[in-house]
Amino acid sequence: MVEKYKKEVANDVVFNLEYNSERQRLLIPEYGRHLQKLIDQATVIEDAETRNKAAKYIIQVMGSLNPHLRDVPDFQHKLWDQLFIMSDFKLNVESPYPIPSRDVLQLKPDVLQYPQNFPKYRFYGNNIKYMIDVANKWDDGEMKNALILVIANHMKKSYLSWNKDTVKDDVIFEHLFELSGGTINLLQSTEELLNTTDLLRTNKRMSNKITPAGPPKIQSNKNNNKGGKPKPFQKNNNQK
């Protein structure tokens, strides 16, 4: 009789066993299946007052997973939105926040534009293009010529930062002519940029400033006395 009862219980357990592949897919798996079952039970409650109480209880359970954010207003809004999403928008309760719609979940963000406008010369950076545009807006004169010369020297320094080699001024002038759309032409100019050695020395000096200093060196007492042994303690007898 006992063996028969054990066999019936075992068959009943195997028959009611649930596999994840047979269960309903969780809309937000982070909360687990037990919370999903609570929401499903609250959705089918007929009494409106009891259903609202059940929804508030579920919000408290969801907030207990992040107790440090439980009382933040924005976080509360997020919990209520997730409650309606997990109920597949079938939960009819009073919410302190606007109830989201199914169309909101299907919205896609706008595509971000890549900020690199001239990927051919990435080693110059994006600020060079902005500086060139500013120089094009200035009136012709000594100030504009000085700004163009500063831009060219900065381009040469940036070029040497990524290409540890010498570079001719004509190469920088050609790049400047291309990046400015042909408005800045120094190819026939007699201007000379800073020396490569000076620019490399400037880059090295700037890199040394950025590099954090190491721990202070501890001087050894070996050179302070003969034999490398520390000096013995001497009592001061000159006290008055």
C-alpha cells in the first residue's frame, strides 16, 4: 500500500513538473518568475480596490530589491512602468504616474552622428577643423595670418605626436589646404613652421607633466657612516 502511494506521488510530481522551455517567457527576467506570477494573479482580480492594493504591494516588493532607491520619485516612476510592462499592459489599476503604452516600447532612438568629419586625418583631432572654420570667418589681416600660422604649427605638433618622425612643412600645408576646403593656401608661402626638434621637445615636456610622479625615494644610511651600520643613539647631556 505504501509503495503504491509513493509511486502515485512520484508520478504526480513528474506530471506537474515544469520546464523553463515550457514556461511563459519573462518580459523582465531580472525580477524572477515568482514576481511575474504575483503580477499575473493581480491582473485577474475582479475587485478594483483589492487589485490596487495588490499592485502597491508588488511595487513594494520590487523596490525592496533596491532599497537605496526605493523612495526616489524617478525610481518609483520606473517601477510602475515596469509593472505595466510585465503585465503585458493588461493590469487595470490606478497609477500615480502616466500609464505607458505598448507603442513606446517599439520606439527606437535617433541614430547618433559620428563626430569625425575627416577620418582621413584623425591624428589632428576635431578641434582643428573648428579652428580652421573660425579662421575662415575672420577678415584678412595680421590677426588672421597669425591664427593660421598657429593652426599650422599645432597640426605639425599633432602629426609628430602620432608619427615619431620628421615631417616637411609642405605636407602640413597640403593638409591645411584640404581641410579648409581650399580657402587657406600656404603652399606658395614663404612661412616656415617651428623646428621639428622644438616641437618634439614640447610634446615630451607636456607628457612629463601629465605622467604622475612616482613614490619618493628613500635615501639609505649606508653612505652616512662607514661600514653601512646605523649610528647608535647618543644622549644629549647639554640640557640646562
